[in-house]
Amino acid sequence: MTRHFLRLSDLTKDELDALLKRAVHLKARQKRGIPYRPLIGKTLGLVFEKASTRTRLSFEAGMSQLGGYSIFISPKDSQMGRGEPIKDTARVMSRYLDAVVIRTFAHSIVAEFARYSDIPVINGLTDSHHPCQVLADLMTIIEKKGGYDGMSVCWIGDGNNMANSWIEAASILGFELRLACPEGYRPDEAFFKEAASRPGAKIRMCDDAVEAAKDAQALNTDVWASMGQEAESTERRKAFAGYQINEAVLKIAAKDAIVLHCLPAHRGEEITEEVMEGRQSVVWDQAENRLHAQKAVLEFLLTKGDERQ
Ligand code: CP
Ligand code: NVA
């Protein structure tokens, strides 16, 4: 059966642990300049309906480093934008490509694509999940903190796609996750309850940023208005006042806490310039780790264990 990577819960705990270890290994290998090209002759398609800097570039660069090739296509320049059904596009793409990364709006679009696809489908961000980003975030925590076991992570801001992927990560891996999201912008209740009730899960919704940040070892946030929500920006700016990672919040967290942001960031909204550029910010390493984590995903989906070095 074709494996897809649409959300973190598509992986078991063992697979997720192993994949992150592999990402660290592939990064070290790349830094030492040792070539590793298990994907020679393979082609990755990238179908992006929303803007992207990191996801697109890191997948294209990663595919090239692994010896493969990638093709970018935007729905508006293809028959997808003229209404060709997803199920037809999925079956046709399966005949040309070896895997496909999709960035789109509704999660149901990638789910439907995957249902009809004979090749692995990777979620490059939907309105509900951003699993590739959270892989890179977890990898950054491993590098900076030695691992996520026993970690206390805090999420301040929107209960959006990033928050959902963090919730799944915490429910699979068992580290503590405390979230502070304004009323009306919390993650879907049924989804949250299910993840939080998983055996070993330590996930909690807090009343405010102070409660969520108390002694946290990693502070995490994202934009207040995601792609597709631009019209709500003014309203959201009001609702999210008090949900900012700033010096005051940083003081409440553990002394050596790290600050994560998936980027792009809106300085002065969800995070201050001071914190973004401060010594506890790890956002540039986090962005780099997209490359290494996604190479591990491509390797996982497109090679057999005995081909891996
Ligand atoms: N973090 C992230 O997914 O960035 P892009 O939107 O630039 O791909
Ligand atoms: N929540 C943001 C993440 C961008 C990488 C968005 O969906 O726009």
C-alpha cells in the first residue's frame, strides 16, 4: 500500500523517532560533504496553491541533493485551476511522478488526492496541518535540547494548522504541550479532545500566555492571520493582543528556553523584533532543518531500508 505523509499521525511513534534521527544523520552527512544520491531517476512534483519560500525551496534543494529531480506546478497555470477533478489529476500525476508535495487550502483536497494516488503524497501545508514544518521543529529541539522526552513546550497564538500539527506531535511523542489561544481561535474541540486523551498525552489548553509559558523550555508561535485569512487581519489583531512572544513572556519561561517560529514572521504582532533577533531565538536553524527533515521524509517514502546509507 502506498504510504502518504498528510499529517504527523500518519507515522507511528517509532517511525517518527527514527525519521528524526535520520534527519539529524542526513544533516551531518551533508555538512561533511559526503554525497548521498538514493533518488537518482526519481521525480518529485510540487503542486502549490499558496505562496511559499521555505517549503518549495527546501523540497527542491533536498530532492536535488538526493540525486532526484523536481517539477513545480501551480494550479492556476494548469488544468487543476480550470476544474479538472482532483481524482483525475491524482491518477495522471501518478503515471509521471514518484511523489508529490501539495500545498493547498482544505485538508480534504490532499486527502482526496491521496485516495486516488499511486504515489506518495506529502502535505506541504493545508489549512489544518503543517507536518513537514513540525518535523523540522522537533529536529531543532533535538539539536538544541538533546531530545523531546520530558520537554515542556508552549504554543502561544492561533489554534491553526501549526498548532494542530504540534498537538499531534505531543500526543504521539508524549512531551508536555501547553497552548494559549484566544477564545474563538482555539483548535477544533473534537480534534483537541481526541489528541489530549491519547494514553500518555500531556496536552493542556491554558487561560493565557503567562500560564502557558511558565517554565516552558520551548516557546512557539505563528502568524495571527494565516494564508487565506488576510481579510480577517484587523479583527484578528484585536483578538490576539496579549498573545505575543515578547521579553516579558520570555522571562516567565525556563531560563534557557528556545524560541521557535515557522516563519514568515510578523514582527510586532505574534513576536517582537527583540525576541526574533535575540539569543534564545533558533528560527534560522529551524528553517534550515526543513531541508534535512524533508530529505528524511523523501528517503522514508521513496527508498527501501537496505538502500539507505
Ligand atoms: N514555514 C513555511 O512553511 O514557510 P513557507 O510558507 O515559506 O514555505
Ligand atoms: N499558519 C501559517 C503558516 C505559514 C507557514 C499559514 O498557514 O499561513
